[in-house]
Amino acid sequence: MRIAVDAMGGDYAPAEIVKGAIEAAREYGVRIILVGDQEGISRELAKHAAVEPAVEIRHASEVVQMDENSANAIRRKTDSSIVVAANLVSSGDAQAMVSAGNTGAAMAVATLKLGRIAGIDRPAIGSLLPTMNGTAVLLDAGANVDCDVENLLQFAVMGSEYAERVLKLNRPRIGLLSIGEEATKGDKLTKAANARLARMDLNFIGNVEGKDIFRGAADVIICDGFAGNVTLKVAEGMAEFMLAVLKEEINRSIICRLGVQLLSRALRRARAKLDYAEYGGAPLLGVNGVCIICHGRSDARAIRNAIRAGASAVENDIVTCISASVRQKELAATKP
Amino acid sequence: MRIAVDAMGGDYAPAEIVKGAIEAAREYGVRIILVGDQEGISRELAKHAAVEPAVEIRHASEVVQMDENSANAIRRKTDSSIVVAANLVSSGDAQAMVSAGNTGAAMAVATLKLGRIAGIDRPAIGSLLPTMNGTAVLLDAGANVDCDVENLLQFAVMGSEYAERVLKLNRPRIGLLSIGEEATKGDKLTKAANARLARMDLNFIGNVEGKDIFRGAADVIICDGFAGNVTLKVAEGMAEFMLAVLKEEINRSIICRLGVQLLSRALRRARAKLDYAEYGGAPLLGVNGVCIICHGRSDARAIRNAIRAGASAVENDIVTCISASVRQKELAATKP
């Protein structure tokens, strides 16, 4: 299996990307194509004592910047690392692409070059969240801010397949993010979606509230990209706030500082559980190929995990599974 | 000042409500009218060694249950504690009402009996959140799930007045909850609201993201009730999750358990900062009177704090301030 990695995307590119790619090639037995500036990538590769022969370079002369308008960028910069990576997947030279660059550009180029799965109107970003009893996938995490009911139903089918095939959960429980458990609670969109989801051939467990997500109430959380993005960022902000408050309180006394020394291992482990890097890489579901989108702040570990997520999506043939499920459920893409 | 307290509302009514009311009368020098079952309230009062003469009882023969349909309940149960409490404010016998009962019923009865401030289409719940540098008010916290741009502008005016008059913040910074800082980021509603807010006579600082809320990026967070409620519940769930993870890690080793003994004071303090009870009571802004809505799980401390919030809103004449600001900003209620 070959995975195309955008070596130029992200805040710590290319150093951390190259490092993560080498680790992934070593650990997961995949072949990596590092896409981007030949010279820069070679320099990074040279820093590592033993580079796997499984890592190769594909030169790309341009880079889409993080703050660039994505639609313009991918049209103009046809030799940018993100576009070349997508081309490698579309031509079959690679089976998956991974990028920590401009998220909008990655989504746009993947949709353009790989196409959408028949029956899917809008690809969605599936974000993996830690819960008290495992992992949940939330979608859409921010690709589509204004959604209609059909979009949410398609997200549910894609999320269910991902949870079953890649996360290996049996009959994944699908929850609809809303503001009350009763089917009548929510805004217009969620109320209409709840009624439709209840009639579908899915293990739909009804509405779930924000506080239930981390309790592990559902394996798949369905919502529009606005609510999904708010959810992820509020969770991130709250975690940051709690650690800051704890630190402040701890610093108030010597006894507490002693306590925290003893506790530091537990704190580190708790933090790792919450750290996005552990979960590095969100699949863009609904495109006709495997595309893993990473946080801009991704370090080597996040990239390594994202490559693993990409390999797992390929091994489990997620695209075919989603495609079959959409057909079987007779979900037709809405007419334009 | 007299404050009508719904003694029958909430999971721990009437015991905790009565206890909190006595404490508030003692500490804040307000007179309390406990509304509800005379006998039950008397029994609770008798448990306290010295009851302030400032606490009196107003009998009400009915109770609106937590899960009752609020519109029906307040129409049928005209002698329920929540309706009688609202009547006391509307007649001028009390200056504010406090309830930990059915939130929908409290909103409906307050809107019906007190009326709306001219220029306000929909009253909103303002929820107080702890931040790294103080307190922020988020509205709407769940009263209105489907909002239009006019609603959000009205929320901004009300939130600004509340932050300035009651929280005593100078030129409160108004932020619009969205999924990116740029004005062009967000769904249709937030993009339209951003453009309008930027032209208003308010200290509008633009979009804020979920992660910025707890960093204290804004004093007032504006959003529709769906996003607001999701925000509050995700934050609650995340805090719960982090404490659970920490506890689990701690229990793994004796050394850690020793560490946590030393740390327990810090953990307790950190928790208090996050505890809604400390912030007990969210003002229902936009009604023509002071109404404080409490969490159903409110204990005596939460009720005491809610009464303090009610007294502060009365002292600072929040209703007149909002009314004047709406007039001055020429915000007209949208035509039906």
C-alpha cells in the first residue's frame, strides 16, 4: 500500500511530517510518497540515521498556504504538494492521501480530483473523540456549515460504516446531536432529521446532548458542520481551561506542588487521552478515495497516527463499504 | 426588596430551596417570599434554628412538574408556585422571581405575566461562564433554538447591558460565536449577524470560537439557543470527562493516591470554579421584570447565589437599562 503525504502542509512542515512518515513506514509496513519540495524533503530525510527504503519523494514545486483561499489556490497552483498528492490517489499511484495543510484546500482538491461517492451530496469530516469507554466519531466536524436533512442522513450512513469497518464497532450506535433527548427537542433541522433517521436501517439511538458525547453515549455523533466545529472547539477550550485552573491552584502551595510531582504521571496520561495528536487525522468521508485531514499543529506523532488511520481505511475498503451502504439504503443524492 | 422564590421547583425542593432562601435573606438583606405548599415549606423552615423574619410564605396549591408540557401547565395550573411567583412580580409585591423548576414553564410564565420589553422579540437566557480572567455571559443558552438575525442583535444589546450594569464590566466586549475568527466564517445566520453587529453602537469584537470562550476572549457571547445549549453541555461533559480520566489515572498507583491527597484542596477549588452552583441562576433577559432561572439540580448554595443575582439585577435596574438601550439603538421588534 502506498500513501501520499503532503510534506509541505502544516505548521511544522516539512520536518515533523517527514519524521512522522518515516516512523509510520517503519511501524505499519506501508510505503510513503512524500510530496513537496525535493530539496527540503531530502534535507529532512538526511537527518534520520536510517531511512526506510519504503519512503520516496515526489517533487512538487508549489505550496498552498494555510490562509490562502482554497478554491483559488487549487485552481492556480496545479503543481502544489496538496494537488499532486491528490493526483497520485486519483491515478492509482497511491491508495490514500494525508495532509496537515490548509483544510479547505484539502477538502476541495480531494472532492475535485477523487470525486464524490454516488449518493453523497457533500463529503464530511469525521473527527475522532475520546470517550469514557472508547472512541466516538463526530461528523460533520466543519466541512459543511449549512446542512439540510439529506446531508445529515448521508453523514449517518458514512459514520456508521466508518465506525463498523474501521473502528471495528459492532452495530455502531448513531446519535443525533441536539439539545434534549426527546425526539421533539432541537431546532428545525434536527427535529426533521430525527424523524427520518428513526425510519432508516441504522442503529439510531435518538438525540444525544453535548454532555453525553464524552460519556460514550453514542459511537457516531451526527450534526451539521457548525455545531460539530463548535463542539470540538468548546471541548478543546474547556480541557485547556481545566488544566490551567488546576495549575493555578497547585501553584498556590508547596504541599500542592509536592502532590503534583507525585501525580505528574497520571496528569500526563490523562492529557494524552485528550490530545488530538493521539487521534491525529480525521477522515474526509464521502469522497471516492481515502483522504485523511490533520490539524495544522500536527507533530510527527499526529502524522504517524494519521497515516495509520489512512492505511486502516484502505485495508477496510471504506469507500466501497460506504458506496454499497448508500445504494442499499436507497439514499439518493438530492437533485440540485 | 422582596424576591419571590418558587419553593417547589427543582430536584431538591423544597428543602434546599428553603435553606438557600434563608441564607440569602441573612447574607444579602433581602426579603424572601417562599411560594408553594404552606405546610411543606413550614416544615422545612422549622428545621432551621433561627429563621429570619425576612422570610415569609405565600401558599400555592399546585406544582408544575419538571417534565410537564410548559404551555399547558401554566394555563391549567393557575395556582402553581411558578405562576403565583410570577404574579407577585407582575403585581409589584415582589421585584424579582427565582425558580429551579421546569425551565420552559418559567420562561413561558415570565414572558406571559411580565411581558416583553418593547423592541425585544424573544427573551433569552443569559448563562454565566467562568473564564481565565473572570466571567462571561453567553446568550441565548437555550430559550430560542431557531433564531434570525434580529434576535441575535437583540441578544447582543441585552447581553451588553447585563455585562455592564450587573457584572460591572466597562465597555463589555461582544463576541459572536462562530467557527472561525474572520467575518466570512460561519453559517448563513452568523455571517449575516456579523455584518449587522459591526455597524451597531456596541463594542463588537467579531467572531469568537468555542476554544476562545474560556480564555476570556469576550465578555458577552452571542449565539442562537441551539449552539448556546450545545456549548454549555459540551463544556459540562468535557469537565466531567477530564475529572473522570484524572481519577482513573490516579487510582492506578498508591503514589498517585498519595499525590491526590495533597492535591485535594486544589482539586476542590478548581472544581468550585467550574461548578454551575457557584454561578447559580441565569437571568431571563428581555422580559419586563427580573426572572432568574436555576438548574433543576440546584442546591441551597445555587439558590442563594441565584437570589443574589436577582437582587443585583433589581438594584442595577437591568430592565430599564435594556429598555433604554433598545430605544437608543433604534432596534425595533420585527413585525410578525
